Amino acid sequence: TLAESPAVRRLADWDATRLESLVGDYGSPLYALDLERVRENYRRLAAAFPDAEIMYAVKANALGDVLEALHEEGAGLECASAGEVKRALAAAEASDRSDGFGVDVHYTAVNPPARDLDWVVDAWEDHPELTITVGAEDTIDRLEERGYDGRLCLRVNPGIDAGHHEKVKTGAAAKFGVPIERAVDVLADAAERGFDVVGVHAHLGSGVSSDQLDDHRAFVARMGDLAREVNDALEGDLEFVDVGGGFGVPYREDEEPLDLEAVAEATREALGEVDARLTIEPGRYFVADAGVLLTEVNTVKEARDTLAVGVDAGMTTLLRPAMYDAYHPIRNLTADIEVETDDPSDNGRETVPQTVAGPICESGDVFCSDRELPASRRADVLAIGNAGAYGYEMANQYNSRPRPASVVIDGDGDDAVRLARRRETFDDVTRVETNAADPTIENP
Ligand code: LLP
């Protein structure tokens, strides 16, 4: 049976008054993340996969508090870059996990820049428990050149994919993994060269939904076959078979959450008997519904066929709608508080179709088009839901726009909110820039 927490936390379930007050305290735009919800999501998934090793895909939200909280719960940390490995090692060391499991960090190297390999191999000297997952024979050679002969996992390309958008399907994309047909030879060769071969890995894609369960099943079955073949060839050396992440979450208000028990059962069944531990590494599942983006309305105007609502967050703050046409729920907190408190300024807001857009000079900078919402007014605070995954992580400084602040909420009391990341300033935006008058900045 699964942990008690509800399988999905809708934007409507958040406390509007509390969220609006955060903007009063920390300004707008602002990311808010509920750490207890992150833990609940972990426990629910861990309950569905009782004998799997669970890693957290750091790329979904790399905030130190998140890494520490998940590591304390029992998660390993799967990293996509040396920068993530650096954060993961720091968080794993800071977390007070006491089950003796120690630091469990994987670096999944995709076309790894030399700088990343140098850094990670260096870190491995102090952390021999690090695992490096390679997706190309070149990467094995480059590790060997650097004297690495530690734990090695091979990412394969299974030739099957799935996901919420073409741009996040990975299982058949040329850039990811060694074609699965070549995997046994590559691993046998690596073992002969002295690497400590510990695992096989693949990732089908991101945002995999219940109706893609057949693809998941076919994919896991291939991984099971591969693991058995590798164990035959390497005399049972495999420690784990990692089937990646990708667990989808509902973004639309009427979308149902994944049936985790069905996914877990399908996974076990498709994998079959393997003398190696099952590893999964979701990112989004743990953090998506634990986070919201708060943003203030600054402009309201009647456009040709819609109410055009301007807010201070944009595609630089939350890129997903612009990049994947992703749907995110939007709630007008100020309007909801008026209703809750019978505020007389609520002279009955009508629900009207509106287009909520940011301050960036691109027509793609919209969070929704013609969506029915209570008529927005200037200074209203809107909450954009499911912003905990791939939100701040993909934020950038386009249009010389400083990135927003982030707070974490950990509990109910007044002291439960903490600034986790300050808002950037204009100076942060230009800090790395040199010019003729001041050429003092060095290039690392
Ligand atoms: N493992 C590997 C090797 C991955 O490449 C990814 C995601 C994950 C695990 C975690 O996938 P998740 O459980 O979070 O779906 N920016 C996109 C998602 C890109 C995911 C890339 N890889 C989005 O906002 O939808």
C-alpha cells in the first residue's frame, strides 16, 4: 500500500493567503517550493517500488535544500553535469542520512565537455563510490586517458521512446547511448580494460503518461534482456539495471495521476528475473507539484479578441510553455482571497478568456492563451502551478533580465519559510562581462 499523501496536489489546494503574503515578503516573480511535498512524493514512489534503488534526477530542480531532503529520505543523486555532481556531493555530505548507505552519486555523461570529465575524475579520487555512466565508446577512451578505472555504467539506446513532447523523447535519439545491439561487446571490452562495470542504463523519455505504458513495458523488457546477456558475458558482474526516469505528472486540472502500482507492476513483469538491482531515476515526479511560480500582474488591456494580461514573470522565468507548448495551471490568488474573505472589492469578478504574457519581446512569451480566469486586475498575484520541475532550472537572463528569487516552505509555522536563493540584480547579469576600460576579468 502506498504512503498516505494524496497522489496529486492541485494548484487549488495551496493556501492562497500564504502564497500571496510570500510576494509581499520576497517580491515578484518568486518561486516557492514546499519541501514536505517533495518528501511525500518520494515516499509514495518508494512505497510503489519497495525493492528498487531510487535516484533523483538532479536536473529537475538542483536547489541544495531539495537534494539534501531527498538524499535524507534515501535517494541517490543522478547528475547530468560536473556542476550537478559538485552540488550532489555537497548535499550528500551535508544530509544527515544515517543508514550507512553513504554518498550515492551517478554522473550521466552526455557528450561530456573535457572540463566536466576533468572535474569528475578529480572528484572521484576522493569519492571512489562515484559511478560514471557513459553513452559513447569515445567517453570510455577519454576516461581511460584520465586514469579513471572506477565504477562504469553503460547508457544504451534502446530504439524505443515516449514522452510529453518530441523534444524530450530520448530512447531513440542519436545523441543518447550506445545502440543496444553493441552494448555487450562494449562492456566486455571495458571490463577487460580494467573498468569496474556495474550497470546498464537507458532513459525512454520524460513525462511518460499512463497511455504510454506499453512503450514503457517494451523498453523495460529490452533492458531486462540486455542485463541477462551482460551478466552471462561478464559472469554476473552487474550491480544494477537503471531504467531511467520519466514518470509523468498531471498538469491539467482534469488529468489523472499515474497509476504507480500499475507502472511498478509492469516494470517488474517486463524486467523479469535479473541478477541485478532495479534502479529508477525520476526527477519531475518528486518536485513538479511541490512548486509554484508567483507573479504579479502589471498590465491589463482589451486586446483584439482577448483580455491581454501582462505579468512580471516570462519565458525567462519559466520556459516550458514557450519551449514545449506546455500547459501549466494558473490561479488568480488575489481574486480567490477576495472570495474567501468576502472582500467588498470583489464586486463579482467575471470569468473571462485571457492571455497571460510576460515582459520578453517575443510572441512566444505567453503562459496561456484565451484561458478562462477571473478577470485580472493590475497588482493581482497569480500563481502558476507545477513549476517545481524544470522551472528555475531552465530560467535564463535573456533580455538582461535577472533571475527570480526562490523560497522553500518547510512546515506550517511562520518561521517555516526561508529564502533559498536571492533575486539576481542587474550587477549579477553583467558580473562576468569584461570591457576595454576594465579588462581585469579572467577566463577560467
Ligand atoms: N534520467 C535521465 C538520463 C534523463 O535524461 C532525465 C531527463 C531524467 C532521468 C529525469 O526525467 P523526469 O523523471 O524528470 O521526466 N525540460 C523538460 C524535461 C527534460 C528531461 C530531460 N531528461 C521538461 O520541462 O519537460
